[in-house]
Amino acid sequence: MVTLSASVLPVLDALPTPALLGVISRSCPLLVPYHLLPDVRSTLPPTLPYLVHITSFHSLSPDELADVLDNGADALVLDRDTAPALALLGGQPPSIPAERVVIHMPAEDDASPSTSQGSLQGLAGVLVSLPASIACGTQQASDIISSYSAAISAEESGKPVYVSPFNTLTPGAAPAATTVDDAARLAKLSASLVVRTSALALVAEGQQAPPGSLDLVGALTASLVSDRADGHFPTTVVSASLSTSLGLVYSSIASIRESLLTGSAVYQSRKRGLWRKGETSGATQEVVRIRFDCDSDAIEFRVRQQAGAQHAGFCHLTERESCFGPTGGLAALERTLLSRKANAPPGSYTARIFSDPKLLSAKIREEAQELADAKDEDPSHVAFEAADLLYFALARCIKAGVSLEQVENSLDLKAKKITRRAGNAKPQFEQPAVNGESKINGSAAPAATAEADPNAPIKIQSYHLEQLSQEERVSLLKRPALRSAAIQELCRPILASVKERGDAALLELTEKFDKAKLSSPMFYPPFGTPEVMKRIKPEVKAAMDQAYSNIYAFHLAQKRTGGNVKAAKAGAAGVDEQTGEEAEDAILEVETMPGVVCRRFARPIERVGLYVPGGTAVLPSTALMLGVPAQVARCPTRIIATPPRPDGSIAPEVMYAAHLTGATGILAAGGAQAVGALAYGTAKVPKVDKICGPGNQFVTAAKLLVQNDMDACVSIDMPAGPSEVLVIADASSNPDFVASDLLSQAEHGPDSQVVLVAISLTDAQLASIEEAVDRQAKALPRCAYVRKAIEKSVTIRVPNREEAMKWSNAYAPEHLIIQTEEPELLAKSVINAGSIFVGQWSPESCGDYASGTNHSLPTNAFARQYSGVNTDTFVKRITSQNLTAEGLKALGPHVVHLAECEDLEAHANAVRLRLKALENVEKA
């Protein structure tokens, strides 16, 4: 059930200012029309409850409705006439829970709800739209509102009744005017006033709202009633994390207004007047949320407490965080770990936990296993082991800069999901059964076995397709869940810092994350200097030269195909080289009817950012894969972004790739901070129009965030996830070749996805491949990465080639390798894949490095809708049309009729004038 007690429900009708959105997030819910949701969802603060209004004009499937709730909406507001959606309530999955639905009812002139009382009882609330003839302040409105309140038992249940004055929810129409008095009257009826965000004003104490605007804070506080002579309200102050009580104070209307407008806690002192918390001690409080109790006579401030120079927290006693004494449990543990992370004695166990990632990872796995093994008959042992696991899990969070509040926000977001998951364990945690087969719902395998025994077999879990239920098939097709929402929340402050503070923030973050202290984030040509070249092995240089030649040839061919006319011969003869066009470029030119010529041509994107990961390996190949198509497209500004080494230098191989591809600059930064610098630009880093290239979860999250930020005005190539390969093999396959292809992808990292689809292989034939995987993996220097990747990998045993292709197309792999009889014939059946490697002599490695195709490819099933990086990634396709007089005479009348059909008279007139002029010429 949605519990929302604010006296105002703002409805979004335009992108609000940050200040207005801040006040709303601290005080009340927000109603978001569905058509605006894609533009604003990523900008909504995680603490802001919001409802999504879905009208009868939105034809949404059950999955799409569920997706809105799964992605964080507290409730759906459905029109009464949205019968298909309402039929889902309480139905089969993915049914929409009635307690997550607010019904939108257009009120009639009488006081009786037009839907039976019983049909409203299970809902989260009701939104009533008043007709033009009834104003908020009338007795008739009160009667209508009271009838709906009774229909949903609002006084007993606390369910919201939202009241929308006439036209408030009608886009483009002028809404009825509203006042603070209207909000006060509705509050007395336990109802909330619906107001457009564009009509809300942020008004300081003692000032008036502009004409036609509503004082938001005044309307929010209109419901408050004090039982004290001084008009103050008792106020509990709790921490944003774990709701730990910090103290009891008093508030006034003026202090609440100041707190909401500034975001800093301000209370009412009986002696000093307005009390700005921490103004002298430095122990300030950031307001997260202000709530009123059910009687509207007491208040709760939810705050993020900062320590002062001499004060631990809220209390005037310097060593207390809370006025009620020391905090305990997880709150105390978080505070202790934060302190130890900053000041742990060298050599102490806590210092080792934070400095040795392998130790911390091993302890988490160890404690998780001990908790799993604890017996239900011994509750104290279960609690003991759970406490150990929580300790190390929280240490892991603190090490990554994640607070308990962020963990709670993630839990709250998960709680809003209504889509039911299969609930199965990941394959690597399942108990293998006999003959190498595994059941999805088996008991968990010991998690620490592989880590404890480096000689344990490295083996892919195997499943027979015909033995899997539909639910199990769906589960195996899914990639491991990416923590996109949580990662985005970590990226937001990084991006904001770079956006606001520019180079200073960028250099600080580079020093923090890459351990490199730089004076400038940018390197400029020349990049292939003698100093750089002497640090590159001759054989590596020769390999890069060959790779460059092949990649260039393939991507240049892309520029010269896709049309039927050479640029030099299209339209007016010749080309304008300043546009980036070359004589041999392909132009599509079609005369759609006599005298009507349509063309499509390409123009380079002017400024592009090319992200080349650093991390666990040097990747000059990625610099080539991004730099060459951008060079072929003739993008004027091409900035390679790559993490610097600790000494501040860039890997010489990447420098040489920049030289070959003619990069105009290198940004020595990685992660979200590099994405932010490219998206927003700084004094030294050029702002770009598009960001391309793979990266970890932080890079991907940052790319998605800046793409949705209208201020950035930047696009991206595609979302990216962990690397993946699917190999299709049959009895003709060479086991060593198959194993080598699987392992070449697994060595990218522990989160790489490796899938083998085995067509009619016997147990002995599959065992030969498994033996080759184990033997080759243990000889690799990155065996630890490979082992973890293989633990999460699967073999799907299918009876025939048709089932193999069905599985492959459903999985939509980044890399698809076909090692079968007649591989070219099987490749004809591919629908979804990033890049295909056909036949036993086409290892994925060739495409990764030097065959000519691009290795920056869609992952995480995005091959269903995205192509890999190519020359078109770096251009815009522009169309043109050229009509002769005869062409306009033939086409013009049709255009006039269509424009008149759509009531666009100016469109029609633009044609009529010309037709009339031609007619006059002919008469003359």
C-alpha cells in the first residue's frame, strides 16, 4: 500500500528546476505522466516517492505496466476507463497488485462515486477530477470528496484521496486556479490537492507567491495543527540510515519552510528563534525527508548527520551522536568501520581487510558458507554467523564508499518490484549431480571449493535442453544481474563533481582512483615519438600495423557502400571537403516519381570521445577499433580517454594507436570521471557529441546517465556489459579449438559469460572438450579470472542444429562461433549476434584484433537491437529532396490533401502558393 500523507500532490507538466525538485523530494510525492517518465526517471532522487499516471491513450502490455513498478514507481494511477489494465488486478502473472494502483475517477455533479464501494476497497487510493462546474472550496466538492473517502475507508486506513481541480491533468488546457486555502480545506477532509509543477512557487518567509502560482511550502504546511500555545510542533529527528533516533526538538512553520527551501535542517528554539543546526558547531544536517504524523500535529525530520570539529553528531555532548545515548548494531558498526578505514593501525586486521581485496573476498565467501551451514536448531549459532557475514559485507561496502543508506535505498527499490523471479541459484552455486548433469533447483555447492583448491577441475556446468522446464530455460538465458541502479547512484556525485568543478575534480578523482597525480588531464600529438616507439616491441608494432590496415580497409568499404551514386556525381558535381565528404563516398539517390529526387548522405559527428579501458590489461586493439572508424568517418575532433598508469603515463601501445588513427588528443582519465569530462567538457577537455567504447559497470552507468542529461547533449554507442561468447559445436569440432575459443573470452575477467551449445554430442565427446578446457585453463597466467568465469558458464546439450540456432538467437551473444559441419549454412540462420566467426579456422581472437571487423560489440542480449561499432557509428545520415516544377505539380496536390486532413493549413498553403505561381507562369 502507498502511504502518502502530504497535502499536495505535484503533477509533472515540465522538467522542474533542481530547487523545486529538491523541495518536492524532501516533502511530498510526485505524479509523473507516463509520456514524461523516460525523460525524468533517471533524474528523480532515490528518496522521492512517485506515482505514474497511465491514461487510456497508453496501450501498455502487462509486462510494460509491471516494468513501471519494477523500476521504482510506488503506484500506478489508472483511468477508470482503462479496462484492460484494471482486468489485470489480482490476475495471473504479471498481475498488478491492487494495493499499488490508484484509480482516477472523473467526478460527476452528484456526490456518489460512479464505481461501487467494494471495487475501490482494495486499491491504494483514488484520484478525483472535479468538473468545471465545481470548485475546490464549495460544499458540493466537499460532499464528493467525502463520498470517495468513505468508499476507500480513508480515515481508517490512511489511504490517499487526491483531488484534481478542473483541467489540472489535461495537457495544454488551462487548469482551475488553486490557493493555499484550497489545500487547507482538502486537508481537513484527509485529501490532497493536485497541482501542476509549473504552477508551484518556492516562496521565502514573509513573501508572496507570484500571481497565478501556489506557494508550495504554504500548501504543504496548511494541514498542520499545533496544540501548543506558541504554535510549535514536537519534532523527532532520525538518521536517514536505519532511522536511528537522534533527538527531540520543536519546529515552526517558518523553520519547516527554511528547511525545505535550503535542504539544511532548521528548527525552532524556544530561546533563540530559528536554530540552524550546526551553524556554530559544524555538525550540520542535510534534510532527506520531512513527514507529518497521522494527526498533523507532530513532525519527523529524516537527516544525514555530519560530525563537527568537536561534536560527534546531533547532541550538544561532544562524544554523542544521539541525545539518547550511544547507537548500537549496524549504525555503530558502520561508524566504527568508517573510522577504521581512515585511521586503522598499520598491520592491524582491519587494515588488512581494507587493503587486501583477496582476503576480504575470501572472508565474505567463508562467512556466507558458514551461515548457510548453520543449523536451524541452534538459533544463536545462526545469529552469530549472520553477524560475522554482516560485518564483512559492510566492510566491503565501506571499502567501495557505499553507505548503509545506499544499501537501504537499494532494498527499498527491490521491494517495489512486482515481477516474480524464478528464484533459482546461479549455476556456479548449484550441486552437481551424477554424470556431470545438474538440476537448476539443486542444493548449493560449496562456494569456497574452487578458491580453496587451485587444482580442482575447471568445468562448465552441463544441461540437457529437453530436460529443462520453460522457467529453467528462461533462467539460463539470463545474464547475471547488473546492479545498474546502485551503480548509477555511485556515479551521480562523480559526474556532478566533474560538471561543476571541471579539471580540479577530474584530477582529484584520477589521483583517487588511478593513483596518478597529474598537472593536466590532456595529452596532445605527436603521439608516435621516438621515445614512445622504442618502448614497443617490433613484433607488436608490426601486428598493430597489419591490424590497422585490415580494420581501415573494412571500415572504408562501409563508407563507400550503401548507396548507388558516388558523392562526386550526386547533385551538383564535386564535393565540399570541409564537410568531411570524399569523392568516392556512397550517396543514396532515388527519383521517387518524375521530378522528385531524394538523397541520403553521411556527415561526420564533429566531436567524439573514444573510451579505451585500462584495468586488468593494456588494450591498444580497442583504441584501433574505435579510432579507425572515427578516422574513416573524418570526425574533426577525436579524443581517446584511457586511465593513466600510476606514474601518469599512457601505455605506449595505446599512444601508437592514437598516432595511427590520427587522434586529436588523449584524456588521461578513466571511469565515470572520464565520461563526465567528455560529456560536459572542462577548461582543458573538449566537450564531445558522442561517447563510444566499452568499459566496466561504472563507465556504462555513467554513459547512460549523461545520455539522459539534456544539459550534456551527448549520445552513446550502446549499453555495455561483461564480455561473452557462445560456441556452437558438433561431432566434427576439434575439442582443443572449442576449448581455446571458450577460454579466450573467459580470460577477460571473472564476470565474462561463456556458453557452449553442443549439438548431439555423446558424453565422451563432451568430456573431451571439458578436459581440454581444464588443461588449457590451468596453463594460463590469468587462470584465476578464467576459473571464476567458467564457474558461471553453461553447456546446453541440444538434439539438432535447429535447436542450437534457436538457443543462440534467444541468447543474442556478443560473439558467436560456429564450429560445425557446413558452418556457412548455419550462419544463414543467425538473427541475433554481435559478430560471427564461421568455421574452425576463424577463432574469435582474429576478430578481436586484426581481421578487420570491429570488436566493440553489443553485450547483455543487446545484439537484439544494436549493431557493433562501425563507420556509421561516427556519422549522421542526412536526407534531402529536390523537386522540379513538374515534380511539384505532380506531387503538390497530394501533399495539400494530406495537410488539410491533419488541419495543418500553413503546410498546405506552402504548396498552394507555389502551384498558383506555376499556374500563373503557364497562363502568361
